[in-house]
Amino acid sequence: MGNVSKQTSTNRTITIDFQHEATYFQLLGNGKAFLECVLAFVLSLGFQLTHKATCRGGGCLTRHSHYVRVRLGGVTIWRIQCTTCKAVFTVLPHFVLRYRQMRPEVARDALLATHGGLSLAWCAVICNLSPMALYRLVCAVGQQSLVAVLMRCGLPLPVYILADEKHSRCLTDKVYLPTIVRGRVIWHLGYSASKSATAFTGSYGDFQHAALQVEPSYRVKGVLTDGFDSTTSSMRTLFPGARLGYCLRHALNKLPSKLVGVAAPVRQGLRSKFHSLLHRCRQRTSLRVVALGQRLRHFADHITAAVGQEHGERVRHWFQDKKAGWYVVLADPKMPASSTLLDQAHNTMDRKLFMMKGFHHPVGSQAAFLTGLAHLYNLIPYQRRALHAGQCGVEVEGGVLPTTDWMLNLQILTSAGFR
Ligand SMILES: [Zn+2]
């Protein structure tokens, strides 16, 4: 496991949008107006501040203390305090990044270039910063959990999910990235050195734990996987009541490998027959499961007749093994039928991890780094020729963002002082 950086209980930073730098500097001289502006912004977001556990947050806020960030050219940063629980919040204006000298504009360009697929080395040249600074920036963003940030955008916890692992490498070791996706949003991106059911249960369990913390009654109704044993058994352990379906497209792509030795055109023909079989079952409005059972039997007979007993039997056994998972997909219309959107997320992650391969090392902050990348995936708008151009994944899924500026959204949503 990579290091999960410790979340210190004292981090109650909140990023506040003062719109203009000049406004911020004016407000510094007027304590009452400063506080009002901060509270109005927090209220407009619909967020609450993370008071101490015993506090209901009903008390007043006062200006507590201030300090000067010398490395930022002497910007004054104020802290405010709850009069009831004495929790202290650091108010960061929108043009300052926590613990960083880098300006948000520079960070924005570097993160966008990274997200777009530019290597760390090129990002460093273009944005005039060190590759390590960029790596640390992504890790810093990744301190906040995906569940916390997505809930702040008003997205409901996902009831139907796609779950699968990305295979990757850490130097020469094989590693796995257990992932949970709902639509165009990544809800979990873990890191595991083993592909055992126990390891995957641990990783997916982090998501479950985070979800149950915000919503104790949270239940998953359906999970789509590609049928890999460790994945399905970890899902069974964590979400006992959930229906477990197998991806239909995955099944389609797997068929030719069950017909080894058969001439390619014949295999292709059988694959497209299988495709229309699955497609027709999905189109039916009733008795889809019965229809599938019948058609699978006929199809296995057809294979026996076309390419011989041995192939027919192999395919028949494979159907026996997998059909329960396919039935689940057909039985519940809300189940996703294919894991295409998960594959897209994995391909994006793969490109990033490839270009950052110089930074993979066993003692890196893998968990924070991957979570940071997943935040970028969820919050950076799609490019202008894309299907959902100008919108980010969170918006496509119906989430609400604090502002129209993705970098500012990233700063605000990953502030530890908000709840
Ligand atoms: Zn309080």
C-alpha cells in the first residue's frame, strides 16, 4: 500500500472567492466586513464549516489572528475562530494556494497540461516549475477524499456502480488500481500491490467506509464487473445485498478466445451472431432473462454444429459460468450493461501514470497522488469538440459546482475546513 498521508485534525483551511485581489486587500482593514464577506460566501455555497465534534456551529465567528506570507510578497492571511468550540479556520483568498508559493494561474496551466497528457518534463519547461512541485501539487489536492468532494457538489452516493482494476507498474512491480465509477465520475481510485480478494476488499472498503460516514444507510443495489474473481468476491463481501452483473461487452470480446484454432472469419461471424443475440435480449421489455437462457442454449448448439463438439462444449461451460452475471444485467433495467465509461477513465489514468512513470517508487504517496488525478478527471471540463464540451464529469452527472472556474472549484472543494 502507498502511504495515505495523515489528515491532521488542525487543517481547517477554507478557500474563499473574493472575486478581485483588490477587494481582499480592502477588506483586510475592516474586520466586520471581512467576516461578513467570508460568511456570505460560505452560505452561498451551502457548505458548513468543520467545527469541533462537540460544536453545533451555532456560535459566532470572530477574527482570531493573522500572519504574513512572506514568500507570497507579504500577503496577510487571517484566521477566524468559532466562539463556541474555539475551532480556528484559516481563510485563504482565491489567489493563494495552501503552503505553496505557486500562483493558482501557474498551477492551473500545469494541471491542465498534465491532465491533457503532457509529460511532467514538458509541463515543467512550459510552466516554469519543477516536475516535483507538480507532483506534490497533485498529492496536495488528493488529501481530500473523492466521496467528500463529490458530495459537496450535491451528487448522491452511487447506487449502481462499475468496479474494475487497472493494471499498472511501480518500477518493475505489478500494481493494481481498484476503481469505482458511476457515469462519468470516479468515486474511488485505490492502489494495491496484490490482486487478492483481501487486498481488493481493503481498497474498495475505503470507499465504503467514506460513504457510510456521510450516509450510514448507504446501500449499493447493483455492481457491474468484468467477472474477475477477486473483484466479484470483494464486492460480495462489502455489499452483500447488491446484484452482481457481468459486463456484456466484455463477454462479447471474450468469445473469440473460447474458439482458439477456428479460422478468423468464422470466429468473427460467431462473434457478431453473439452480439445480435445479446442486443436482441436487451431490446426486449419482458422475459429478458428467459429469452437469454434459451438463446444461449441454441447458440451453443449452433457452435457445435458449425465448428465441432469440443468448441461447443467449451462455450457451453463458459456460458454456465457467466450467465448468472448476464442475467443480472438483463433483469434490472437500471443496471449498466457495459463498463465502457470505466474503461475510458482507466485509459485516461493510464496515460497519466505512463508519463509520470519516473515518479513511481515504492515509498511514494500513491494514494494521495491517484486521488488528486481522479479529482482532475472529475472536475476539468471536456474540450470543445467533446460530446459534453465545456462541462466536467461532475456537471454531466448532475452535480453543482461553486463557480464557473474549474481551478477555483478544485481549490474550494478540496478545502479541509468545509463540510
Ligand atoms: Zn464551533
